Amino acid sequence: MKNTVIFQTLLGAVGISEQDGAITEFFFAKDTQDSVSGQATLILKEAQKQFLGYLAGNRKTFDLPFAAEGTKFQKTVWEALRSIPYGETRSYKQVAEMIGQPDASRAVGMANNKNPILILTPCHRVLGSDSKLVGYAAGLDIKKQLLELEKSHFNC
């Protein structure tokens, strides 16, 4: 059974879903009311706590089980994204090189676009080759806010 919690943050309403004890989605919710679909499981409560700690600058990594649905290639890219350190960025080409496929920049971009676990799998840390903000499912304003948040807490 899929369980989801939606709650308010400084970025707006966000939702986290889990199934079988692992996070399957992190998304920006259109509904601004806090709510729970299914049960507010321990893993959802922990994910919410860790995310709020991230926003406060007290948490630089997430210690949660992830189980996003995707192709083998997408999952490889998402795993690589989770290895990009807090406060740092990489280009799509650099991520392609990280996974041993240096000519797969466009495919990396498509995998980023399909990332169902925004922020916790930090696709916002991936920039265009010219270090410009490009593409983000939640919009470039949110991507910019996330990068600025990490930059402001980077040395804390």
C-alpha cells in the first residue's frame, strides 16, 4: 500500500510517498493543506523530519531507503545524483562520466527529468555545461532556491 504525507515548507506544499518501507516519490503538491493518504508511517515521519532539517541547514545528506521506479539506466543516474555532495554541482556531462557513459549527457538529462524523488535525489545539483540553470520539474525558481540554500549553509 502506498502512503503519502503532504506538508507545508518554505518552498510550498510538498509530498512524500512510501511503499513497503522505502521512499518512492517526493513532489511539490498543488494542495496546500497538510494531509495524509494511507498511514503516516515511521519512514514518512523520518523523511519529513530529515527534509525539514535539510531546509533548516542542519542536514546535508538523507539517510533513507529509496525505491523509485525506473529503468536500470535511470536508477544508475539517480544513484550518481545522490553522490553529488551538498553545496556542489555537476554538469550533465560530468554525471554521464560518473556513470561511465561519457557520451550519454542527453540521456542523463532525460533521467533527471524523470526523477520521482526530487530534492532527496538531488537532480537540482545538475547544471548545463555552461553552469546555467536548466530544466527542473518544480521550476527554475525552486532549483535556484535550493542551490542558494545549500550555498548559504555549505560551510556550516
